Amino acid sequence: MRPLILAAAGLATLAVSVPATARGQTAAPAPQADVTTEQADVTTEPAQVRVTARRLDVLAGAKAQVAGRVTPGAAGQSVVLERKAGRRWTSLDRDRTDDAGRFELAVRMSTPGSAAVRVRAPGVTRALGRLDVYRRTFASYYGPGLYGGPLACGGRLSPGTLGVAHKTLPCGTRVTFKHGRREVTVPVIDRGPYVGGRTWDLTAATKRKLGFGSTGQVLSTR
């Protein structure tokens, strides 16, 4: 502000401070304090399906089972066990999680077969591999003395040929066999066997991979 000097006869000089606004000037706006709003970092844990138990190799008539936990855990989440059929996924069983996110799924399998399976929960899908449902069948094997001969589905038999002969299944049909703790999946490559009571003729290479004898019972998915 500037001092305003007033003079009068016989009076002392008086200095009065006059604000700038009184002289028609506009005061500069007061500076605004910076206001910073801190955004808290919010980290959302991605959903996961943790499998704690599974039984996916079963005999026809037995139950396939999967148990686990969805994280983050919350009650009431829908969890579905699905099997692939062609290009589609079909539901086998469903459950809702408890307070800790735990679930249990089970389905009795009546028909032999092999298919990919998965568990689906909100926001996440977990592949489980394959569900193999077996039946008890009888098999023999062939090979020695026939190497070099033609196969009904094309090609020639050799000591290293992996495959199986069946009377009617289409060529190329994949069949999973289990014997003891060993398991192998091979295609139908030939016709046979033509001995009563036997369903399969394993090639020598398939027989070796299974640890199978000359004739006997074997589990198969077809």
C-alpha cells in the first residue's frame, strides 16, 4: 500500500495507508494450496483353482472325484466339473464353495471312455487332464512271424509299431489301456483278434509298454 499525505493549515501531516483496492485496483487472488489425494494401491488377487485331490482313472460304475479350493476364498461360488464332448463342454457335477472357498465334485461314470476335463469357477478355469473310464476286457498280442505284413488300416507291421487290432472300431480310433500301474494310448490299426473271448490284439510294442503277458485281462476305455 502507498501512504496518502493529507496537509491542512495548522495541522500536522498525517500519513494514512490506503489499500490498493481502494484505488480501483484488483487484488491478486490468494495462492491456492496444493491438495494431493493419495490413491491407495488396491491389489486384487487373481482367482485360482487349487486342486487338493482327484480321482480321474476309474472303472465304469465308480465315481470320479475332484476336491479343491477357489482363492480368494468366499462362500457361495459356483464350481463346475466339465467334460469335453466334441467341441463342446458338458457339465458333470457342480458345487458351491464354503466360507474358505472349498469345493467337492463327484460323478458316477457308467460308460467307458476318455475325454478332457476341467474345473470352472467365476473368473477362472483349471484344466485337469483326462478322465479315463475303463472296463475289463481280454486281450492277446501278435507280431513275431508277421512283421512286414500289411495292416488293415494301412502300413506294415514292425517290432516298433504301436497300435491295436479290433474287429469293428474305425481305423485310427484311440484307445487307452491300463495294466497294473502302466498306461498307454494307441490307435486301432488292424482287424482282429479272431479268437473267442478276446476283444483286442495288442502289437508287441504295445504289449511291452504295458508290461502285459501273452493273454489276459486288461482295462480299456472302449
